Amino acid sequence: MVDVASLPIAREEYDGKGRYLIAAPGGATAEMSYSRVNDGLIIIDHTEVPDAFRGTGTGRRLLDQLIADARAANTRIVPLCPFAKAQFDRHPEWVDLLETRVRVKPKPER
């Protein structure tokens, strides 16, 4: 069994979309995806952790890295992802990174 805590975190960003990844040999990959609104604001869209990584703190590791990078770049965060939102609710020390003035436009009905 792979020690998930020892696996590196990779970051990819292109054309306003990004993600943090932890990939194990054999194909299991955890990821936290985000959208970049501008240089100072990102929206955490989704977190996915495969069953093989559950209970290992992998989602939290991804979020911790995103938090560290956001702090270093003076970037604010909108946690739309339920996992990220729940973590922000549990960690008042992150409140300085929260962006609360964002208005989300509803999608037009078809």
C-alpha cells in the first residue's frame, strides 16, 4: 500500500482553470479544482478523493496547499465546493482569505 502522505502535490493552471493533484502509482488521483476570476480571486469548484485515499487526510492536504499558495499570492477564495466550504467553517483562522462580496449570476433557464 502506498503512503499517501508522502506523495507530492502538483499544481496545474491554464486559461483560468487550475487544480491541485495527488497521484499515486497505479492511477488513483485526488484533485481540488478551482477557477481563477482574476489575479486576486479564485473559486474552489470541486474536490474529489478516490476511495483508495479516503480517511488519509488527502483532501485536507490539497486544501492546505491551496491556502498556503493563496496566502503567498495575496489571493482571496470563494469555497463553492462543499468540502472546502465545510473546512473553512471549521477554521476561523482562514477567514482573512474568504471573499464574501462575490455575486454569482444564475444560469439562464432553457
